[in-house]
Amino acid sequence: MGYVTAEAPTRTELSTCVQCGLCLPHCPTFRLTGMETASPRGRLMAMSAVLEGVAEVDDVFAEIIDFCLGCRACEAVCPGLTPYGRLLEGARAEIAVQHPTRARRLRRWLLGRALGNRTAVAAATAVAAVAQRTGVGRILPGPIRRSFAGLRRLEGRERWVGRRAEPVGEVRGTVALLAGCVMEPWFPQVHEATVGLLRRAGYRVVVPRRQTCCGALAAHDGHAADAHRMARRNVVAFAGADLVVADAAGCSAHLKEYGHWAGEAGAGLAERVRDVTELVAELIEGDLLPRLALPRGPVAVQDPCHLRHAQRIIEAPRTILRAAGYEPVEIDVDAMCCGAAGTYAILRPDTSLELGERKADQIRTSGSTIVASANPGCEMQLRSLLGPAYRVAHPVELYWEALVESTGRIRSEVGG
């Protein structure tokens, strides 16, 4: 039957893989299993087999493709510049159309519809908050319970959607902030830090009400129509802003690929997108945000895959942490995936847990009880495995807290 959707892997894209094998040692699932079908090269060969009519989009193909974490570590080392992330999403779009299952239909409703509905997310958040306070979360099924344990305490912080915040001092420009499907209700401290830092650097921050989920999770799971719809809506919502900022690495990586999801208008938005670590580091380097002198000790740095591999942003989080007075501690020179990978932690709990424990062990031996991670899924994964003795937080959150504390100390010292 071959491929039937517009998202399908193309012969031109697949031909960029020269089967050199340089990706193999960088692939988490290959390193766990040693199986060719669990490697980027093996998956690309499976995609080519379907394209040539040698194989079908069936259970075997779905298993090969779905075992992938989508970490894109292979892209960073590929000499042929194979667009593996796009090919993976295209293959999953084919599976969703040609080989739908009840579970995949349920995930489409959740990832393509519910996450884009603020009312639905707010209701789910309220239920989760009650479960946290009453301890009901302990009776959830294992994989869901582990993800639930990684949630921060849900306390109903200040909401930003529909608001604007004026800068401190002269206006440098206008930044539109992606509120995200879960960042605002589950990680409001990160939004507060983002808005506070951008205001201090002279930016007006707007959080458009008409925006929706970025569409990354829908795209990663093969629900292409929903990903296109969300992208088109966000292009309209973010029109007119000088920059568009996301403070979740998975979201910023997806926004930068809106040229695929929303055409020419999407490409125009993608050019204005910055991950918050990227922008804040630039502001620090340009002396628009201060470097703090007070030493704060070591912090273990966990590189989210969609920050390091998809966006090639490595130094920015470390610049921010040093500016806050922390000493970044490297825990994994290969920057292997922590196993969270969106819904992977629930769909593939055993593999996710094995990768997560490896990352947690690296942190335990680092000498630091503070961990910096710039993506919510990674943060939840690490918090659930490390327990309350460790703090996991976004780099800009750690920097903002240090800045507020330093400013308060200075005012106190001068009698302010």
C-alpha cells in the first residue's frame, strides 16, 4: 500500500541517510538493546521499506517506530543532515491513519483536543490538586503514579493568559509569551521568572488570549491535522510581536519548525522564536541583565533533548546559572535522554524508567542536590526519581530567585 498522507517520509529525505552508523552510539534505545531496529538507521530502513512497497504499515512497523523516544540525538551527529525528527513524525502520521488503534484515538483526543482547551486543562489541574492534597495519587496505576509524583505542588499562582506586563525603564520591544498547555497551570514559577526577567531587560511582555497549545505532542504522536490547526491559530495569535518566547524546550523547538506546520506565515513566526534560555543568556552577555557575585554552590545540569539536540542550545543554560552564582556540574557528556519524552514515560514505562534511573544516578554522584532542567517533562521525570532531597528547577527560575534575593539584600544594605 505504501504511504497515503502528505506527511509521509519522502524518498529525497530518506536518501540523505548514508547508513554510516555514526548515530548508533548516540541513540538511547540502541544502547539499551543493541538491536538495529531500535536505532535511527534501522527505523529509516523500515520507513524506506514501506515507501518501496516491501513492507506495510502494520503492527511490526508501528512497534519499530513507536519504540523511538524522538530525542533527535542522531540529528546532531548525522553527516548527511537527515531530518530524522520530521521523518519520525511523518511515519507516525501514517501509522495514525493506516493503523489506528483505540489507544491512539484516545491519545489524539487528549493531545490534539484536550491540551488545547484551557478549560479542560484547568479542570484536570483542579482534580490533580485535590489528589495531591488528599494523597489519592498513590492509588493511580504505576506509570501514571510516577508521572504524577513528579508534579510540583499545584497552588494556583497568578495567571498570565490575556495579560500584558510593561517593562522596567525604556521599551526595547514586545515579546509574546507562549503560555503552553501545562506550563501556566503546572509550572507558573517559570512563567513568573520569564516575565520578570524580560521586563527588567526592557521588554513589554504580552500573553495573547487566542493562543493554544504549540502542537508538539500532537505532532510527535502522528496527529498531523491537529498540529497544523494549532500552528495556524498560534501564527495569528502571535502576529505583531517582535519576538515569541517559550520557556519549555519542547515547545520552543516545535515553534521553530512552524514553517512545516503553517507554511510561509509559520516560517515567519519561526524566525522570531527564542527559547527563554537562549534569550536570557543573550541579555546577560549584552549586560542587560546582571551577573551576580554571590557564590551559590554547584548545580547539576540536565540537557533536555529538544534544547540540546533539536535546537543545538548548550551553553545558554550554563551562562544563566553562572550569572546566578552557581557552578554548573556536567553529569552526562553524551546528553542521553532522561526517558520522559512526552507521553513515552506512560506508554513505555519500563524503558523510560531504565533511562531515568541512569540519569538520576548521574545526578546522585554529581555532588549537587540542585538540578537545572529547561523542560517540564524532564523535570517531572527527575523529581519523581530523585525524591524530595533534590530540587529540580528551570535555569531561569534559579536565576530569577537569585536576582530577587540579591536585589532585596542590596536594598536592605542601603536602607531601602
